[in-house]
Amino acid sequence: NKMNNQTDIFGGYPQPKTYLQEILLTAILQTTISKFDFTYLGDFRKYVSDLKLKHGISFKITEKSKNTKFGNVYTYREHTLTNKEHAENIYKQLCEK
């Protein structure tokens, strides 16, 4: 039964095996992602770029701002998936490799 719980975490999709797959699956499940979803990952922007350029995944980009604990304004980008169906197909292809 542990396996069923694992599948639930990933919304019924196969478990991601790479950071690229993890970022794409998170976008599919949440629709919107930012580097704050992947604070442990220094190359977040590179992976998003790869998804766009190599796999044709399109995102609507929104500039957002947060205040640091010292009161300075910090600007970052939110990426909103624009074609979930295409993203799902690419995710399945990546998982088959």
C-alpha cells in the first residue's frame, strides 16, 4: 500500500527521477512555479530554460516582489504553465527515457 501513497504524492504521474522532471511535474500539479518551490536547487532558471527551449514548454511570466527580512524589495519571476496537456505529454516522454 506504500506504493499507492507514493503515487498520490505525484498526482498519479510516474515519480520524477531528475530535477527537470521534478520541476515539470510541479508545474503540472501547481500550474505556477517559482524558484521558491525549489530553494535547494541553484540551477532552477537553467532547468526552466531547458523546458522552454528543448521541450517547447511555454510559461507566462509574472514579475513578483517580496521583502527580505531587512525590508529590501526582492524581485523574482513566477512561471505559469500555459499548455498543461503538452506539458503532460512531455513529462510522460521524459519518464519513458
